[in-house]
Amino acid sequence: MKSEMLSCTAAAQCSTANLGPGFDVFGLGLDAFEDLVTITRSSNKLGEINVRISGEHCERIPCRTSDNSAGLVIKKMSKDFYIDYSLDVDVIKRVPTGFGLGSSAASAAAAAIAFDKLFNLNLQKTKLVEFSAEGEIASAGIKHYDNVAASIFGGFVIVKKLPKLEVINVEPPRDLVLVVAVPIITIPERKTEVSRRVLPTEVSLENVVHNVANASIVVAGFVLQDIEIIAKGIDDIIVEPARMHLVPGYREVKKNAVGAGALAVTISGAGPSMISFLKGEKVAKSVAKAMEAGYKDAGIQCRTIICHPSHGSRIIDIK
């Protein structure tokens, strides 16, 4: 396969998954942070993939291809499309790692977008999501699609895995504002994998019905462009109760945020970050301060970010 391009750089923004009751199904792209991935055709030995990491959040990211989310995606795409060029992969990590903001997904999504453009594959976005999910094996031990779909498509996504992968993308309300609180704590290795181990293996029918109803309300809210309806559905009684003990200050942060005007508060992805849903920015700063105070009550400092839904991955440079 021939290409006139020598290198391509793509950007993919962070995301929040689950949104309460939508475990492994819902995702929302956020414009808070983004990762950059540059893929360059190399003159080195054919078939080599060399990953280099830099950026604010690079210290815990492995460079070995088989352990790196971008590397795994590029390895899979190279194999499936019979591309035997040696490739240099430069990842600039700007999404905090291990905090429930789709860090590995952002790198994986950017890698898929850059590879697709570099080799003129012209793949559909859903196919790019499928390849990007390979990268989640590095952090979660398994493929999952909610974060990578949100990073690639932007906005709100609904992911259906069986019998084949399908992604439905819905434009969020224009006045949807999110406040993300990122606690400054030590994160365990392969945190996402660890957080999946605490999930219940059996749940009651009553709880399933409750979550299905709330998930339906969330979808209706996005379709109707109504933030207050979205907020009514962000209530999970299956996954979040099992994970709340992994989030220091969970109760204080949630109580404070609602008291300051947040319409809904939930764990962002697998945590430990928390995310609030607001209508407009009027109380955003107050909610941010309230969430900071909640963590402080638990003896923890945190960083808060006021952000909005993202617009999806993009190519930023071609050479």
C-alpha cells in the first residue's frame, strides 16, 4: 500500500463514560484535555513500531508496543492492512492517566485517526472505534468501546457491541457544562482493570429495571436537548455503589456539588474523578469550589476543570 505522506499527527480529546446507569454503553467527549499522536514512516528495519512518550502525564506510560494503547492500535492496523513500514510513534500525553477521563482511549483514538489518514484507508468512524478498542487492552485488560467512541465521534455516544459494533452519536445540548474534579492521589497500576474486579456478578431484577429506566431518561434528555431530563437519569444503583469506596470523598463531593447547584453528579468512568452536570456556566465556579471543598474534607486536594462536550478527533498536521 502506497502513501505520499511521511507523517501524520492527530488529536483526540478526553471523555467520561457510563454517565451513571450507562455502564460500558454511554460516553461523552470532553474538551478538557487532549492527547496528540504523530506516526512517521521510518527507514529502520521493516515492521518495527517504536513508541516514544512525552507530555505532562507521560511518566507512567509504557513505551513497549504491546503495553501501550497507541502501540497496540497501530500494531493491529498494520497487521490487518498488510502495512510493513517501520513506524515511529510519538505520543504527547496531556490527558491525566488513571483518573476516569479516558486517557488510554484518547491515545488509542488519536493513533487510529492518524494511521487511517497516513495510509489513506478512509475507514468509517465505527471501524476506527473498533480498532481503537484494541488499545484499551493495555489499561483495562479487555476491549471496551465507550471512551474511544466518545473521543472519535465527540458529543454523546451510545455503544452496542453485539451482534456487531454499532455507535449512535447524539449532539449534546449547547448549554451543557461539565465540572470535572480530579483528586490528587496515587493511582494503582492498571486501575481500570482493578475497578472492574469490584463489580457485582449478580444483580436483582429490580435494580436492572431501575437502571434501564434511568438510562432511557438520559438518552431522551440528549435527544430532546434537555439537560434537566438528562440529569434526572444520572442515577446508578448497580455499578456506582460498588465503586464508591474507591473514590475518597465521594459522599462529600457529591453532596457539596448538588448543594452548589449541580443538576447531577456521578463518578467519571471508573473514577476516581467526579463529574457534575450543569445547565450553563452560571454556577460552574461555585460547583467547582464546592467539589474542591468536598475532597478537602476527606483530606485530599483536587484539580477542577470547567469544560464542555467535545467535537471529536481531528487531524492537525500532515507532512
